[in-house]
Amino acid sequence: MPKASEIKKNNTVVFDGKTCIVRDIERSVPQGRAGGSIYRMRMYDVVTGAKYDETFKDSDTLDMADLIRRPAMFSYIDGEEYVFMDKEDYTPYHLNKESIENEALFINEETDGIQVVIVSEVPVALDLPMSVELEVVETDPSIKGASATSRTKPATLSTGLVVQVPEYISTGEWIKVNTEERKFQSRADKH
């Protein structure tokens, strides 16, 4: 059983007898107190969608829930649902737009390395690759010779995500974006 300090975002844990997915973790170190960090976790019941905000000491242990990760690719949007196709057996997985709104900003038809998280045969979340490649659809004009400075400018990507990019990046270019930090990584290799 892992300690609270080892739990990561999108892990599924058993809490109060319910299977919950951890959506957000906030770590704080209380001042003037002996002992370790405190972890505030926002969890959602995978069956009912109920929200739980709980606080754990770093030494508290939690049970991991049984889950399956299936390689998938984005297929299409159907009303309020995103539909992903299993890469091996072509099973469609329907995920509510609201439950993956943060991940949706990194996904297009070409995104590779997506995994659908399944608990009790129900798709509940997405695991994204460490970085994705997206097209810059709007940014200020690039400045010649600006590569020596570390100044940045906002760029809107094809999915609606806005990230800070170096001044030399221009509209129409493809860039790599770190999905955890939501930051520019580099120019994309292809395209």
C-alpha cells in the first residue's frame, strides 16, 4: 500500500470503500510543527462522480484501486462526450467532456500515447504522454535574431490551449508542449 506522498494525479485509490480517482493534489508543509507534509487531495468517485476533498499526512497509507490502462486514440466528439478508440480491439470509450476538460486541451486526432483508464469496466480518465505536438494558430509575429534572448510571448494552439513560447516561434509552426507543466518544450520534429 503506497503512502499519501507517493500518490500521483490520476491514480485511483479506494477511499471509504469507494473507488476514487485523484484529480488534484496540493502539498503543504505546516510551519513550526514537527512531522512531514500534508497532502490535500481532491478525489471523485468513479461510479457516482461525487467529489471528496480529503487531507492526508505523508505517512498515511492508501489502497490503490484495480484499474486497467488501454492504449487509445481520439476519434470524435459526440455532444458532451469525447470518444476514444482502443488501438488494439477498436472498442469505443466515451468520456464526459467535463471529466477530461484539462486533458482535452492537449488532444487532437494525431495525438499518440493516450491511455484510457478503466475501473470496473467503466472508462474514467485519460493518461496523456509526457509531451504532445500541437500547431500554433495565433501568436505575435516572430522577431528576427530574437533567439539569443529568453523573452516569451503567448501563443494560442490548435486545441485552444495558450502557452508562453520563445519570441522566434511564429504562427503555423508545430511545437512540443509538456502536458504536466503546460509549458513549451521545443519545436516539433515533423510537420
